[in-house]
Amino acid sequence: MVRDILEMEFLADLFCRDRNYLQRWIKIDAKARKREFKQVTIRDKLDQLDGLKEKKRAKAYELLSTHAAHADPNGFQVISPGDMTQIGPFPSEGVLTAFFQELSRHLQMACIHVFTLLQPADPEILNVKRNFEEVLTCWRRKYVPVIV
């Protein structure tokens, strides 16, 4: 779930930077969309735009893939705590903490990018958008550490 939000965050970030990508994404057929907008392509493009060489986006994506979306020996702690595969939720404190940390980090960024893309004309929707952005800004000041 968090990896899906991360993918949306990256895609919306690219669309915010250049709406031509959004127009292309909407207009092309599914096969071309899969080819041109693969997650690795999006991550590399954003890294290039930001001048990043350390591939932090790829590392975040890999972390979520390893522990949730793709089979990986290191990810089995999520489905097999104590080497005993179990069905159903069995949140350990560590896994639950990691889940909420990643969810809060990527969901708020996805919201920021999606709200940047939205340009509603309806005053009621604009008011809701403004209120949400104010609350999110206060929340970020309190809970999101500033990285210097």
C-alpha cells in the first residue's frame, strides 16, 4: 500500500514539474504508457531534475518492495515473524512503526503533489484545498523533521 502511494508521489511530482508529462500520460495508449512511465524511469528523471546521484528514490522504493510487495528473503519477517508464517494481522511494534513512518512520509508528499496539480475553480473546493494545505503545513512543522 505504501509503495503504491510512493509511486503516485513520484508520478505526481513529475507532473507538477512539467504538465506536458501529464498530458502525454493521459493521451498515450496503455502499452506506451507502461514503457514511458515505468517507475524506474520516473525515479531516474526526478533524480536527474534534482541533480541527485545517490538514488534515494530508488532506495526508498527498494525498501518498500523488499518488505511488502516483492518476495525477498529479507521481507519475510513481515509475513513470517519468528520464522512461523501466519495469516492475518500480527503487527509487531517494529513493523507497525516502520509502516506508519513510511506511510506518513509518502502520503503527505503525495497529497502535496496532487494538490499542486489540482486547479479547481469552485470556491468551495478551493476553500477545502486551502484548509487541508494549512492543516498539513502545521502537521509537517510538528512531525516532519527538517533535514539540513
